[in-house]
Amino acid sequence: MAFKLYDKNYKRLMIIPAVLAVVFLAILFVFPRVSLGLDFMGGTRIIVNTDLLNDEKAVSDVLVSQAGLSEVKVAMVTSPLGSSTRIEYAEPKNVADARVLLDKAIVTKDSAPSLSVENLTAALVLLGKAPASEDVSELIMQTAQAVNEESQRVSTKVRDTLTTNFNLPANTPFTTEEVAPNVGKDFLGNAFMVAVASIVLLTIVIFIFFREVIPSLAIVEAALFDMLAAVALSTLFGFSFTLSMVAALLMLVGFSVDTDILLTTRLLKRKDKSVLERANDTLLTGLTVTSTVMGATIVMLVVSYLAQINIIFEISAVVLFGQIGDLIATWLTNAPILLWYWEKKHGNLHTDG
């Protein structure tokens, strides 16, 4: 089977990814806009394995009105193997503010002990506690314990509220995960640095291999488009930006580079046919490779959904969205750029070699 995708005006193909890039950017920054997950924002995640919490809005309303939460996200997953509800909420303001004051006090413990005592006293007041000592070290321990107790109290309140209002059995399994806001900010900063470092190193390695600016930049552009498509489509389908998404994006970069290096190598280094014929032949090979990987990803997506393995489900969804983006970036952007580059450098696309 021979494809003839590039035989006519191949430059027009680049209009499609250009329009999609604008749409993806609008999804990320205009509507619905990307939201940071628990890993980066901090807060608490509770997973309840039950089919009795079957109304997301009702669960959210009850937690806001009776448990005193202000920022609540409720997501339900139902599969033939069971049902679960994932609840994420931000720390109450008094706990978050007390934690900030505690961190400041720890930093200034030796350099400004009086300031530390002031911050720790203010933190304890926020938590409804009175200072039990004037010693900085003891106050730090008391404040840290008070913060943990208040956080645990809120978590218990959430569990009791759900159990009472939705008649959950006493043995209903609850899984709780907490991430402090300052830890979440560190995760976000580290994730950003890893992403930047990966793109920089990728650019250097590709340029060393091909030693040509335009083809190297085209490969990097395709990888960036894949990441943009993955994050935008994930946002459109209601996924928050989490550490598992960062892992998926890094996996995606490797896959994207594979297909683009295949394309670039065949078009620029092989001499057996005309560059136009090589482009059309490579398209068939590339689609075969990508469809195989997409098939495996879909299987992983379905299995993780049925087994309710949230992290694997998120990773496989992001990778699948990125693979869709890779089809567009590689064959509708990178290939036309390489053909344009060849035409400017050598002239005729139909000449062998």
C-alpha cells in the first residue's frame, strides 16, 4: 500500500497542526484551563472503595456544608470490578497558614529566635492552642504536633460526614494521602526543571547527530507539540496536572524522538529513491509503529480502568493523547518541514538521491 500524502501541496498540511496548537493553548490558558493536582498544590486525597457514593455533586455539597471544606474535587470511577470515589481537598486556611508560620520559624530558629517564637505563637493561635513553653525548640514541636492533629481532625471529620450522610458500612475502606503545600511547590519546581533539562539535552543530542539546524529544530518542535497535545487533551477530559503526568510526558518525549528520527534519517540520509517517495514510504512504516504502540497503550488504559489503578490509568491516558499528537506533529509538521528544507537545498523532490 503506497501513500501519496505529500505528492501535492504538502505545505498546506502544516495548517492543521498550527490551528490545533492554538486550540490546545486556548484549552490550557483560557477554558477549561489546566489545573494543578494534589501533588503540586498540596492537600489531602481520600479514596473510598464503595458504590454508595454515586453522586459527585451531592458528595461535594455535603463536604462543603458539613465538613467545612472550601475547595473540593470529587471524581468517581465505576468498572465491572467495583466502584471508588476519589476526593481531593485543600488544607483549611488556618492549617495552611499555621504550616507557613511553622516553616518560617524553623528557618529563623537560630538567627532570630524571638521572631520564631512570635510566628509559632501566631500559628498556635490559628489552631486554637496556647503556647506551652517559651523555648523555641519545644514550641516548634508543639506547633508541628498541633498542625498534624488539626489535619487529622479534618480528615476524620470528612470520613465521619461521608459515613453518616451516605450510610456507609463501618468497614468501608478509606485510603488517605496528604501532601503539604510547600512540598507540592517543591515538586512543581523540580518537575519544571526536569522538563527544561530534558528538552535542552534532547536538542543537544539531536543536533550532534544530524548537524543540521532545521531538521534538529523540527524534531524538538514535534516533541513539544506532543507534550502540548497530551496536556491539553488531558485537561479537556478533566485530568489535573500531577507527577504521574510528568512521568508520562517524559516517556512521550522518548517515543516522539524515535518516530521523528526515523523520518529524518530516511529522508535526509537514504539515497535509494526520491525524497518524496521516501517520505510516503516512511509514512506507512511510521503509522504501523505508532498504531502498534497505541494499541498496547489502549490495552493498558482499559486494564487499569477496570482494575481502578489510578496512576497507571493517568499515565496511559496521557501517553495515548500524546501519541495522537505525535501523529499530527510528525506527519503533518515535521515531514513537510523536511521536504521544504530538502527542496530549498537540493531543488527537485522527484529526483533520486
